Amino acid sequence: MITFVQMILAIFILIGGFIKLFRIPFQVEHWRHYRYPLWFMSAIGLIELIGAIGMIGGIWNQHLVLGSGILFIILMMGAIHAHMFRARQPIVTVIPATICLILSILVIFWNSDVFS
């Protein structure tokens, strides 16, 4: 079960990272609403790719899960902040980031026996 959740989370973040790195037009438009510079979008995309690779690697090396999970928690809190406070978008726009935030927390707790 945990492997499945890790893979879903990693794939979702991986896709988001590629969308940001390749500056897909709809994502560029979102970043204009957030009022962040485009270089920051590329940096976040790269960080998301690294985290997703770590989460996938965490299937075989569970210590990678902690770092990737913490990274995703920070990224998703930032995403929620950008949607709600910088762009002042409707609450429904934070649903994907909130789901990823919750899954990240669950993945860390499910692997907590490794960290003790």
C-alpha cells in the first residue's frame, strides 16, 4: 500500500516538475497570478523532480522517504499559500496541493519505524 501511495505522489509531483521546467503556457499564466518570477518556477520544478526521484528511490531505500516527504510538505505549504494568499484563488484550487500534503505526511508516518 505504501509503495503505491509513494508512486502516486511521486508521479504527481514529477509531472508538476516537468510542467514547470518546460514552462508550459498554462503554468506560466498561473505563476503570473502568483507574482513570482519565472526563474523561481524553474527552480521549484527542478526541486520537485529531485524530490520525486527521491520518493521513488524511497521504495528501495526508505531513508530517502524522509527527505522527500519533508521537501514535499514544504513545497505543498508554499503552493497552498500561493493559491490562497498571493493569487487569492478559490479554495478549490488548493485541493491538489492539500492532497499531496496529506499524502506526504502519511508516507513519512508509515515509514516512521525506519527513522526511530
